[in-house]
Amino acid sequence: MLVLSVPLVLGAGVGAATAAPTTSELLVPVVTGPEFGPAGVPGGLVQTIPIEATVGEKPGEVRFTAADIRPYYYQFNYRFLTVNWRNLNTGAVGAVDLRHWEALEDPSLPINAEPRYPVNLPLEVTAQTGAGPVVVTVTHNREQWQAPPESNALIPGLGVLLVP
């Protein structure tokens, strides 16, 4: 057991390409809330959004997506996720935004008359993290009237990935 642990701790196994991409959910899902009243979304007062991360498709890259894509609801037009990451080997940091809900298929409908930032976001994003251990946090954000978006995550998503 010690023989396997020492090279990993020293970084000898970091950066090697894997045989196939690996997808896993972050250890801690995003917990949002409270959701109530006319500005809430379906799913209850407090909701969880599990996040999937795929490594091994290309060296130094991670693909993120919500594990459960929600059906369209008009209040989702104001909500999105932000994935923040830090590579512990290099110190590199970054952030990427994505949607966790299906967009409305007919862009001519009145609800789309005023396009919001989240509507234009992809369902999955790829981050150029570099090889090594990467710490990831994910927040759930909500656009505000005449103000910057704010996180309404009660608990941010959290995970640690070993990126080849």
C-alpha cells in the first residue's frame, strides 16, 4: 500500500493519460435555496444540483455538466452555475459558467423577448485546468434586478479531481 501511495503523493502518477475518460460526480452537490413565491423554481424550498466532471478526454482538461438537466421553467432564465477551480500543482485558477436547465426551443416566444445571460450559456463546459490535483467549487447564481448576479447556494458544490 505504501508503494502505491508514495508516487501519487510525490506526483509521479500525475499527467499520465488514462485509457478512457472517467466521469464522476463531485463529492458535494450544490444546495440551493430558499425557492418560494412567484420567483421560485419547481423542486421545493431547498434543492440539490449534482455536478459531473469528466477527465481524461484530453490532457489537462475537465468537462463539467449538471448531472440532472432540469426541464425549462421561465424562472430558470435568471439562474446559472459557476464552476471555480484551482490546480494545486501549478496554482492556475479559473471560472466557467453553465446552464443546468433545458432552453426553450422556440426563441420567438415572448418570454425570450429580453434575452438573459443564462439563456446563452452551454449545458456543459470544458476547463483548461492543466494536469494535477484540482479543487473545484460550484455556486448557483441568480440574476438580480439592476444589480450583479448573486449566489443563492446554501452549500456550494465541492470536489477534488486528479486531472491527467
